[in-house]
Amino acid sequence: MKNRRINYFYQLMGSHLSILLISFLILSLLFVRFVEDFAYQDKAEELENYGEQILTELEGPRPGVNLEPYVSILQAQNINFIVFNQQSRILYPISEAFPPVELTVEEWDTIERGETLVVNRDVQRFEDTVTFVALPYVESNQLVGGVLLAAPVSGTSEMIFELNRTLLTAMLAALAIALLLSYLLSKLHVSRLQRMRKATAMVSEGNYDVKLTESGYDEFGDLAKDFNDMTAKLHKSNEEIERLENRRRQFMADVSHEMRTPLTTIAGVIEGLRSDMIKEEQREKGIRLVSEETKRLMRLVNENLDYEKIRSNQVSLLKESVETKELLEIIQEQMEFLAAEKGNSIIIDAPEDQKVYVDMDRIIQVLTNIVKNSIQFTENGEIRITSYSEPGYAIIEVEDTGSGIDVEEIDLIWRRFFKSDVSRGSGQFGLGLSIVKQLVELHGGDVRVESELEKGTKFIIRLPDEK
């Protein structure tokens, strides 16, 4: 059987009204009971006071005469009294208007103990429902009988009835007001939930710019704040996903472009060799071209792997103290032949006692990339590698006399696969400088570039001292 759905609005209304009704009912019953007890107790105390006065008169020399005024006074207040003996015979007043005294054994025991008997509501022994009290009548320390005073409860009942009617009217008025307030409050809470539901639906459709009004005075406000925090994080995550997707597309496009040229060259040379379209004296040159393009592809793949490892924090550095001069001499020896092919010379200048705290292999990779970049854009010039110290840092500078970089492109050269405008005499930078920046920052240092077109470029690397 399908569960029946009950709107939250009606649940709120029902809970509010049920609590109010139960509270009203309990309070009304307690109040009515209290008023009844108070009214009957007040009437009993009044009768008891009159009874004590009558007992005082009975102790006088002429009790019959002294009691006459009480008869008229009490009758005017609709109160009857009698004096009776232990045999339940009425001693005063001598009248048959009052029924015989019929007390139970327990009631007689109360009187014989010298205590006042109080019956708030009696419906059997008198013509009307009455409240009566019986006080013990003692002479010479002997129980003679008692004094009984009775008053009908009609007046008290009418008062209680009127009170109940007023209470019911007040309860109905309060219930109507409570119903209105409950409706308004339930509507308010449900409307806030509906706004949250609508906002959630918008988020599920991919709209992360939704914001709910925050209020710090209840849990709905806290929930709205949490919802806004969630949408902000989702919006940020979505932007990051879009950036990553754009980077993936750009990466695929760049890699395809970078690989197309060498692959085209390799395929063309191989096809020429296979079909004997390349002459015998040109075959050695073609094979060398295929070898160079293959190395270029391998370098591109290795640089991509290095970049991804660095970006995903998979590279761990094995730092050690290295003499700066020895490090620069290694770079000079490795790059000297490549520089000579373009008519360049590499000059180093480093203090004898200077040391840097680096991962030897990685810092060689950094300097090799930078020096290769300088060689690529310098012809018949000079590449100078110098080092010196600043407080807390070792500085390594690589300066060339090449074509330089346009000031508008200086901040762009660190981007992956960035290519400058070839018409300005620059060429391409590829992945090398992206890896350089990542590795230097991984060492806790920084790298910057100063350049001017046709005057050269200077790379300045700052590496922190050992701590």
C-alpha cells in the first residue's frame, strides 16, 4: 500500500494546534478543579466560622434565646443549621423543615474525635445538593452532639458554570488567534523550504550561481549559509573542471601540432628511402634528419612526463650542497658544442667558495633548458652564466646577446607550449621553460626574466640557502 503523503505545511499546523489544544485542555481542567476546590473550601470555611459562633452561644446561660438571631441571619444567606445530640435527634430549632441527621459511622468517628466534619458536596441526604459542616458540641468535657450547618451549592455551581463558560470563550478566542499565528508561521517556514527546494533544483540543473538569503537567528539561516557555501564550492569546482577541460583540449591540440611536424618529416623521409626517391648521396642526410626528429619526439614525450610529474607533486627532491662553480662548469661542458654550432661562446663566472643547496640532477635540467633557449635565439654571440649571493639566497643569472623577447610576451613564456610570434624573430619555447619554473619553485625559489628586443635576455634564478 502506497504511503499517503502529508504536506509539511499541514504537519506544522497539526503539531502547533495539537500542542495548543492539549495545553489548553490540561490547563483548563487544572484551573476548573482549582476553582471548584477553592469555592467549596471557601464555603466550608464560612459555615465553620458560623458554627463556632453558634457553639459559643450554646455555652451561654440562655442558648435558646441567644440563637434566635442566627436563625434569621443564616436563613437570609440561604444557610440552615441544627443542633443535634448523639442519638441524631434535633435539639434546636424545633422544626420539621430540616431532615433528620443521618451521619455515617466514619463521620461520627470524626465528630467524636473532636474534629470538624466537612462535606463539600452532598447529593443524597438533603433535598438539594449542599455543602455542610458538623462541629462537635461538648459540655463539661463530654460530647453532647454537634452543630450542623448546610448551604445549597447552587450558587457555587452557578459561579463555576459562569467561570467555565468564560474560560471556554477565552479558549476559543485564543484558539482562533493561535490558528492564525500557526498558519502564518507554517506558511513562513514552508515558503523558506520551498525556496531551498527551488534553489536545489536549479543546482541540479547546473546553475551554481544560486544564493539563498542568510539569517543567523535559526537553523534555516544556518542551512542557507551551508547551501551557499556548497554552491560556491561547486561553482569553483565547475570552473576548475572547465579550466582542466580547456587545458586538456589545448594540450591535445598542442601535442598534436608539435608531433605532426617531426612525424611528417619522418614519414616523408622513410617513404622517400623506400621508393628510392632520395638519391644515394642524400640518404645519409635523410637518415640523420629522421634521427634528429626522433630525438625531438622523445624529448617532447620526456618533457611532458616531467611536467605532469611536477604538476602532480610526484617529484621528490634529493637536495645536497653543491659548489656553484662546479655546477656551472658541467653546464658549460655539456652545452659548449651546441653553442659552437651557432657561433656562440659560453662564459661562466662564479665564486670559488659559493655553494647551493639543490637537487643536482634537477638544477642541471633547469640550467640546461635555459641555456638551450639562449643558444636557440642567439647567433655569433655570447652566453654568460654568473652566480653571486644575497642574504639567504644564491643567485644564478643566464644572460645572452640574442634576439630578445617582446615585453608583451615575457609573462607568457612560462606557459605550456607557448609560441611567440615568429615574425618578431623569436620562434618557440615549448615545454622547457614551464618545467624550469615548476622545478625552481619546487626548490623554494623563483625565476624571472629581463629582456629587450635585439639586445638579449637575462634569466635570474634565486635559490634559498640551506636551512
